[in-house]
Amino acid sequence: MNKTIVIGGGAAGMMAAVFAARNGQEVTLYEQNEKLGKKLFITGKGRCNVTNDAPPEELLANVISNPKFLYSAFYDFNAQDCMAFFEQLGVRLKVERGNRVFPQSDHSSDIIRALEYELRRLSVKICLGSPVKTLWTEDLPNQELINPKKEPTKKCLGIILSDGKKEKADRVILATGGVSYPLTGANGSGLSMAQAAGHKVTELYPALVPLKTQETWCHELMGLALKNVEVTICNGKKKLYQGFGEMLFTHYGVSGPLILSASSQIVKKLQKQPMQLYIDLKPALSPEQLDKRILRDLSENLHKQIGNALAGLLPARLLPEVLALAEISPYEKGDALTREQRLKMVQILKAVPLTITGTADFKEAIITQGGISVKEINPSTMESKRVKNLYLAGECMDVDALTGGFNLQIAWSTAYIAGNQNITEV
Ligand SMILES: Cc1cc2nc3c(=O)[nH]c(=O)nc-3n(C[C@H](O)[C@H](O)[C@H](O)COP(=O)(O)OP(=O)(O)OC[C@H]3O[C@@H](n4cnc5c(N)ncnc54)[C@H](O)[C@@H]3O)c2cc1C
């Protein structure tokens, strides 16, 4: 027998199955959903940001959890390899802002179709609607173990399906994803399987996720997007994040690209206590320049109410909130504004204060932070150090990255390695 079982028909599972089959193995892929790539379908707002056309060092710089573990994976199968892989399967790609790579068609379905076509060409047996219940493992005989703390203490013989049926294999690749967007099939069952087989699973956090705020005024600005702002997040006096870009107000707080990136840097610490978020609404202007700008606007509209005199400074829905924070009535006349009031307004414009109380939950998180501990996985082969002949790929492991195609590149690279390993004696 020369048989590989892959659990999970997402990005990592499909890729691992392709490479195991190209490597001459008889591959069966089990997917609990009725179709492959349900999460892949919704990536990049349906356009699938398939990778980031950047060198491995830059890919690694965008990884939040355990970048060192991904070193071999990113060098063995880099973004250019990934692009060549899909181009060879007939998917034409394009590179957009920030080196983000998308199918030219803007349809994630092209990526899924290409993978599915290749799986069928390679005669991979695809079992849809087939949830795997658990791994079928067996303890290794004690006398074979020199140091059970460091060596595998079990071997994987195959899988057990939900109807109790056992399927034997020479090796099993676990690619069941994390727990974010559970409607796509990410239900954490793979993490429980790994745990039951002796793996440590680190604590799970929603990441690349909107943040909740204590202040209700920003809930009322729901839907308002701010471009070119700078966000700083502090835990007491310690600065944890600073970034420039676009954000959005939501019905419970803040979101948008800048906030999602920020969330990945802070979620672990945020669970313990609220944090302070400051929005610099005018990052290109120093406080002095901003003061001059306000003075100019006021002098040009001396007899208008402040709310109207400063209309050009901020989006119409935001100005009243900023004035309220600066304790200035929008109905006051421009010439009545004192220097202290003006300086207070400058202070608020440079650092609108918000209190972050938590994150949205896994249902809205683009990625799971945490997963199967990478300390127990060989980074050059993706083989488990605890269970012989068990391999891991993709989001089920404790690895995650920022937005920009980096998370899918983690799935492709780790799956390439896991798929490419040869069968060893069981
Ligand atoms: C809304 C959204 C947008 C995203 N956009 C991007 C993007 O544009 N670019 C990017 O790089 N990343 C993006 N991501 C992240 C990216 O989707 C993930 O990193 C990637 O899908 C992880 O691949 P995976 O194969 O490890 O897991 P998944 O894609 O989650 O696949 C796991 C599969 O395993 C199956 N499964 C689970 N348990 C079992 C079981 N017991 N038996 C059988 N099957 C099982 C699941 O049904 C699922 O199909 C996005 C994520 C979300 C939620």
C-alpha cells in the first residue's frame, strides 16, 4: 500500500492532496462539506487574494505567530512557486496594490476549480459530505522509545469516520483549518483530533477581527469610513500598535483594514484588560499646522456657527462628535472660540480616544490565532513529533499572518511540504 489520507478539503487539504498524488501516492481526500473550498470561495471578498508577490523574508515579516517555524515552508514553496502553480493550471493571475495577487477573473471559484480539476486528473478519491471523527492511532511499543518526551509515542494508522468505519493509510495529513467563520466548516474538530492524539493546542483567539468599543458615540457613525488616518493602540503607557490606512465605524466599534491588522497584534493581551485606541484624524499635519488650518477656516467664516465654519475639516457625521469630545458647542460662533478650546480641539483631532473592550467573535474573524502547537511539528516535513505518519498543514496549526495573501500562502506552503513527503515504513 502507498496510501495517503487528507482530512479537509480547504486550501491546505486540496494542495496537500495534489502534491501527495503528484508524488505517486494513492490519495483519498475527506471533506465534511458537500463541496470543496467553502472558505476559499469567500476569500478576498470572493476574489481570493491568493498570495503576496513578495520574497520569503517579506512573507515572514507579515506572519504574526511563529514566523520562524514557516522559514523552510516559505523558502521551499514561495509566492512565485505558488503563482507558477496556478498559472500552470490555467488560472491567469494579476498583481494589485501591495503585491496582492488575484485571479485575473476576480473569481475565487477559478482557484477552486483549478485545484479540483487537478485532483481529478491525478485520480485523487474525493469523499464529500464525509466528516472524519478521529485519528486512528496506536501506541508505539514502550521498548522502542528512548525518550518518550521527545519522540513520537504513537503512530497513525488511518482515520475513523463518523459512522465508526476505519480507513487505513500509510500517512494522514490533517488540514482541517481553525475555528473562524464556522459556517464554512471550520468547527475545530481537527484540533480536538490532534489533542486526543497527544498534541498540545494553544489557546485560540479570533484575529483579523473587528474591535468593540466602550464609547457608544462611534456606534452611531456606523458605516463611516475614514481614509489616511493613523491608529495607535496602547496598553497603559505601552504602545502595542501604530499603523496608517483606512478604518470604519461599525454598530459595536471599529473595523476596516487598519483595525483588522491591529487586532492580530493585540488580541492575546486584550483578553486581560481594555486598551486605549487613538485615532489621528490628520496625521499629515503637526498640531501647529492643524491649529493654523482651524484658525484659517474660522477667520474665513467668522460669523458662521462653528459646526458650519469647520465643515471642510472632517466628514459631516464626524465633526459633531469631535466637537462634543472637545466640549465645544457646534452652535457657537467661530469668533467666540477661545484659544484653549481651539487647542483642545487640535488635541482631539490628533488623538480621538476610544476604549477597546474586546473583539467580535470567531464568526467574524478572518483567521484563528492559536492552534496545534508548532513545537511538536517538524518544520521541514510538517510531520508530527508526537504521532508518527501524521502530518499537519494550514490554519489548524498555531500560525497566522496579516491580510494581503499571507494566510493562504501559509496554507499553500505548508501543504506543499506535507504533501511532498514520502511514505515511510509504518
Ligand atoms: C472572510 C475571509 C476572507 C479571507 N480572505 C483571505 C484572502 O483573501 N487571502 C488570504 O491569504 N487569506 C484569506 N483568508 C484566510 C484563509 O481563508 C485561510 O487562511 C485558509 O482558508 C486556511 O486554509 P485551510 O485549508 O487551513 O483551512 P480551511 O480553508 O478552513 O479548510 C479546512 C477544511 O477542512 C474541513 N474539515 C474540518 N474538519 C473536518 C473533519 N472533521 N472532517 C472532514 N473535513 C473537515 C472544513 O470543512 C474545511 O473545508 C480569509 C478568511 C476569511 C474567513
